Amino acid sequence: MSFRNLIKDKLPMGSVALVLALAMTAAIVPLAQAANSGDQGLPGDWLSRYASPFSAGLGGATVAVGQEPQAALWNPAGLSWLRRNAVQVTSTRLFDDTTVNGLAFAMPASNLPTFGLNILYLKSGEFETTNELNETLGTFSEGDLVMALSGAHQLADQWSVGANIKLVRQTLEEFSGGGVGLDVGLMGQVVPGVKVAASALNLGGPTITLRAKDESYAQEYRGGVSVELLDGNGLLTAEAVHRDGPGTELRLGGQYRLGALALRAGYFIDNIAAGFGYRLENGLSLDYGMNDHELGMVHRFGLNYAFGGFYTGSKAQPAVFSPTGQNPVTKFLLTAHTKGEVRDWQLTITDRSGAQVRSYAGQGQPPAQIIWDGKDLSGLPLPDGHYTYLLAVTERDGRTTNGRDGSVEISTGGPQGSIGVQ
């Protein structure tokens, strides 16, 4: 049964997501046939092949990830999993002086749906026009504008649904036309750290009339799975994309995070892909993604800013203390602004090797502050050095929000030197 028939037969949405994910992971041989060469020039082909810098680094396999506002273009249900307000600006450099620039925004809410807005604009370079005798008649360019208004809502049992209303405007030479389409999506967490998702794009359009001919974007179905590993520092993703005409593609990707730096690699439309991201303390993050193509390398750049929304935080005051000196303890100031009701929390302190030396935990909202005297789990004083602390808060629906790592130092040594004797 094809992906399209699954949707048409009106299976329950949860069954659709699970079937799509299983079909993607189990049917490796059929998927290896991938999109055939007849897909070039299809209406909306550029949008189907578009990926943000973050998504490109993961091989475009982000239907079950949803960690950025622009991910709503592939699965609007992912917006419900965002925790902070976010603004995203992207720029993609294609071949033949063609660029795709994007602006996206998302605003998560607790009781109301999460809303998002995506704007993409493709501007081609100048193409030469010739007649049947190969004589130059001039040049032309193409412009495509896409605006998608998104909404997503959290369901019980860690599932979310979402939809896009997508408006498209295309200009080619002196011709122009516009159309409207609908996207729907589903995303759920089947076990902690494992998400499955499915989406159906371009339902009922957009259909654009250029030169008195109607051209409709091909309907597209995506199914995928993402798995978090290594305490959230690792991520593996896989996705199947099926379009009427081109057929089915398989996309794969992985990420490993080293503190503020994230390294990514993937397999994107029969070619390798790679990228990285760097997260700053002020909510800014930088992303770069690239993928090989038969016409040349494609480079993608992105800037993201996260602010407000739902988050957890911790801060040590003072950041340097001495259990045997004037500042014998430090206070961890804790904050938690969550989307749902808090089930429990944990503050973990680790040494340079990553080994846990002390932890505090409790039910409900975390306290405003916790006092640490520099001792380990058994009550013994710890040696001088730098230690890392992290606050994690888990909500009733099982989703955990981690704050940013912080650093605190134990320093009991006094001034060093020597006294001369006369």
C-alpha cells in the first residue's frame, strides 16, 4: 500500500505515523530506488528539495525532529515541541546565482496552540532565452514566494498535530500566478527519546496558472523517526519522502553535541551532507549546512535567536567559593518556566571527567535556591577545581527541559610564595 493510499483510507492518525515510520525503516530496498530523473522541472520541486542549514546537516531528515521554526515547512506538528520563542533567518546559495532566503518565527503557548510563520523567497539568476536556431533572444529570471501560516496543538499521551496554510506566488518572465495549499502533520514520542512523525504536504494545491496552463505542486508524504542518544548529546534521524511522480527518497542524518558545538552529517537526495551549529549563551545560535549536488556544492547559512517562552535556568552565586574560607558555600539560584505542570526536577553536579559528584532532586517545582557546601554524595570534601551543574525539569507529560550548563569553582588554596629568613 502506498503512502498516499494510507492517507486516503483514513487510518487513525497515530496508525499513519507508525506505519510510515516502520515502512521507512523496514523497506530499505524499495527506498534505494529513490527519485527518478523525471522529477526535474516539476512545479514546486525547489520547495520539496529545500532544507534549512540545520536540516541539511542532518540529510534533510527532520520530519520527526522539529527543533526550529522552519521545520514547520515539513511537519507543522513539530512547532508544539518548541519551548522558546524563536526567530530564524536563513540564506541558501545555489548554483547559477540562485538564492533562497528565509525568515521564520514561532511562539509556543501552554494552553493555546503554538503559532508560526515562514517566508521563503527564491530568486534565480539570469537565464538565456534562445530560439530553435539557438539564437539568443534575451534573458529571463524566476522568482518564487512562499508564505506559510502554521498552527500546532499538543494532544494527550505526548502527541501533537499541526497544519499549514501555504500561499505561493510565482513569477516567470512577464507571467505570474498564485495559489493556496494545505499541509498537515503529526508527531509523537513513543518512548522517551524516540519520536515518530508523518506529514502530508500540498493537499489541494497550490495550483498556479502561468501561460494559461494550470500547474499543481505534487502531493508529498513524509514519515520518519528520530532517536536521542548519549543523554541527549547524540541524535539519529531517518526519513522517507514520497512524491507523486518522482517516487520515494530515503534521507538519513546524525548529530553529536560537544558542549555548545554540534557536528552533523547525513545523506541527502543521493548525496552526502554535513554541517555544524554553535550555540551562544545569549540565545543566539549559528548554523551551517552543505550538501553535494551534480551541479555543484550547495551552501546554507542560518542565524537563530531564542528568547522568552518556556525554559529552566540555574546560576551559582558566588561562582568561586572556598569551603574553608570566607565564602564556605555557594547558592544555586533555580528558575523553571514550563509549558505544563512540573512532575519533578534534578540538579546535577559533575567534575571535569563528567562523573556525577552531587545531585539534588524533588517533586513539583524546584525551590528558589539550593546551598552547596562543596561536598560529594558521601559527604566528603571535594578537591579544588571546576565543576559543571545542570538543572533538568520533567513535566507531567514526560517531556524534560534542560537548562544551560553552568560552571562553579572550589578554591581552598591561599596565596602561594615564600618568606625569606635573615
